[in-house]
Amino acid sequence: MTTLLYRGQAYTQNTVGNQKPLVQLTYRRHTYQSRQAEAQAPQVQLTYRGVRYSR
């Protein structure tokens, strides 16, 4: 075990880090795009002096 130093006090580490299996991340374009489309705010039509604007 390794000896660690914290604020001038030496101590040994009692635990060993857990080894987790590696996870391969994937990018799912269609899922991402569909969720982005659902999250967008609805279009609001505004009219100012007879001219229409969409917000």
C-alpha cells in the first residue's frame, strides 16, 4: 500500500479502488434528434401592426 500525506500527517490508504468494467458509449443520432425536436418550444405567431412574426 502507498503512504499518503495530508496536512503533514502520513497515513496508508486502506481501500483499493474498485475496478469497474469499461462501458462503450454510443451515439444514436435519431434518438437524439427526435428528443431535441420534442424539447423545442412551440412556434408562437405574433402580429405587430399587421406584420406577422414567428418567435
